Amino acid sequence: MNGRRSRIFALLVPAFVAIMAWLVALAGPAWADTLVVRSASVPGARVSADTVVRLELVSRGARITGAIPEFGMYRVEVSPDRAKMLQADPAGSGLAWARPEVLLHTSLVPNDPGYPYQWWATSIDVPPVWGLPEVQNPVTLAVLDTGVNTNLPDFAGRFVDGVDIVSGSTAPGAWLDTYGHGTWVASVAAATGNNRTGIAGVSWSARIMPVKIGSSGTFSDFDAARGILYAVDHGAQVLNMSWGAESRSLPLAEAVSYARARGAVLVAAAGNNYGGPVNYPAAEPGVIAVAATTSTNARAAFSAVGPALDLAAPGDRVVSTGLNGALVLVSGTSFSSPMVAGTAALLLSAAPNLTAAQLEGILKTTAKDLGAAGPDQYFGAGLVDAAAAVAALSTLPPTSTTTLPPTTTTLPPTTTTTLAPTTTTTLPPTTTTTVQRTRRVPITTTTLVPITTTTLVPTTTTTLPSTTTTTVRRRR
Ligand SMILES: [Ca+2]
């Protein structure tokens, strides 16, 4: 008789719990918090204890979404108020404890030979992001530079049509990098990771658009402006510009305005001219200006300083991949910029409708504050934090589409009326003198101080992991 009664009880109670759960679900409370709770009774001891805890939880407005009976543990969804109550007084609900569910990240350690030297990847907190499925969607990232070495395995299958702006050729051979700078920059931004070769770049899925605007250490601002136009017109969503000059360039200002009006995200090196102003186009409104930090999150000695700075990223002794596929150590804000550009590509991959302004806002609000509290002239909003930026996407209100139309309507007048006259009048005197590539600084910091406006051409970059790594530069 007793046995039969307890069997009936065993059947009735779960049915009652199910009905309660169903009623609570019907009532539709705003489930917001997920907790993991543990029964106060001995785990797995008695079915009835388990049932009592379940009943108690449901009666207190919790929805059980999972159980580990062996541990006496449940995952429950509760309203924020209930979550607070259960955590503050677990015993009142027959619980030993109640804690928020913790989301764990995959701990992918890439097998690339350069990765052990990539302190910079940890510095910008990108490893937690690499395994996430939402950042695997392709985003087009234009590298406006000396071209890119198409033969490196780290870029296999990653290119969209590039161009050699100077010759106008779109043949793959035309935008081949023979200098190195563009390849170093592209590797940092987007080298394929975990493929046992080279390094692990920031974004492993971005489509790389090589826009070759010159083949040595100096570019013309006219060619650079044409490069921006080409990139935007051919679908580039993020543009990296690891070069600049102290004086403002009107052709670049026009091109930047054109690109921004079309929604592109523009990222540029702040410049290696410490003591001088943040370079253009980095200092141009609408361009994310990136300063350089060291492995200890200090300002790199050469990094330009000023109110135009937006963000900081490592730029001192950054390991990248050279033209011949060997690892190289390179320094300069040239390499800070592609870290931010690569992070921008990750964000757009996860949230394609993000506007450039929203994206910049997320990068800034999630950056790790360095130096004086709040934004400052040495680090801008701080050190870019890729994982925090991607995590912040989930907190965005879904309003991105409403802000788009106004942007597009303002386009036509700006571009058609002002482009032509500006370019023809200002070109001849200014092209070669006003725009210089951001100089790569030598690894030996003692030679950094006398930075002048002359064009510096680094002649060698030594390969890792030899201990004496020096980059020699030659002054004109
Ligand atoms: Ca690699």
C-alpha cells in the first residue's frame, strides 16, 4: 500500500512540477538571468529531495532548463529580481548556492610558428575571439600600401581583386609587394592563423584587397586618394592606411570624406614622429587614428601624440611575416593600425549592419584605458580590446538600419563638385613632399630620437628568432 502510494506520489509530483512550469511559462515573465543552482541536500541521494528542490524552484518563478542529478545541480532561468534573491538567500529555497551561469571561451592556441612571439595578440585580447563562429564571415579589408606578397601561404584564398593604382593594372602580378611594408601590415591584420605557417593575424576570414599605391617608402597623396576611391568603389568595408604626413592633404581629405559617406571604416597610423602632431590622414575627422604601445602597455617612444588620437595598439617590436615568408620584427604605428583594422573586420563580420560610427564607438568604449583616466593625448581612448569589443555587440540596440539613409543622401554634392578642381590644382607642388609613409622605426630605440621629415628607407629586417634583431635605416 505504501509502495503504491509513493509510486503515485512519484508520478503526481513531476506532473505537478511540469504543470507549474507550464503555467509559469504561460505567464511569460521576462526571463533575463540564467543561474546555476545546487540543491542543499546530498546530490543524488533521494529522488524525493530532487523533486522537492525542483518544486521549490518552480514555485519561486524559476524555469529549469537543465539538470545534473548526480551533482544535485540545475540551470534555471529567472527574472533579475529572483536571481538576486536566490543568490542572496539560497537556503531559503533549499539550495546550497546559486551563481550566474558563466560562459567559457575556447582556448585556441594557434600553431603558427610566429605565435609564441606574438605578445601583441594577447595585448589586444584577440585570442578569445578566434574560435567564435560569428567572426568567420568575410569582410573586405583594403590594404592601401606597397601591395601584398600574393605567394605567402597565410594569404592563400584570401584575396579579392587588387589594383596597382600607379599603373592602373588589376593583374595580380601588378599589385605584388616587392618592398615588404604592405605584406607586414597585411599579415598583422589578416594572416590566416592556426595553419602552421607564418603568424596568426587579427582576422582569419577577412577578404584582403591589396591596393598598391606605391612601391617604396613614399607615396603620393594623389595616388593614395585614388586608392581610397578604388577601394570604396570596389566594396572595401575597412581601409587600412599605415602611412601619413604631418601636413594636411586636401586630396586625402576629399577621399576620406567620400569613403566615410559610403559607410567605410577608415583606420590610419598616427605617425612615428613623437614631438610632432598626429599625422594625416589619421588626424582627419572620420579616420580612426592609432598610436603605438609597447609590450608593457607603455607609449612607444616614437608614437605621435595629440588630441586627434583615437586608440592605441602594439607597435613596438611586432612580429609579422616578411616577403620571403620569414618572421620579422617590425616597429611603428604602421603595425598598430592594422590591429585595429583587423578588429574592425571582426566586428563587421559579427554585426554586418554596424555603422562606422557605431563601430568606432564600440572600439573606444571597450578599449583598455591607459595613462591618465579617460581619453588622453598619448593613447586616445586606450588599448583596443578585440574580445571586449565583440562581446559588446550583444548589448547594442537593434537600431543600426535607421541611421543609414541620411548618410547616403549627403553623398552626391560632396563628391562630384569638389573632387576635380582640388586634385588638379594642388597636385604638382605637393605630391611628393606632403605625403610620406609612416616611417618604420628601427628596433634599437636609441636611434629613434632624431625623427625628421626626410624619407627613411629601411634596408633590412632581420628574421626571428635570432637574438640580435636590428633594422637598419638609411637617411636620405
Ligand atoms: Ca599563419
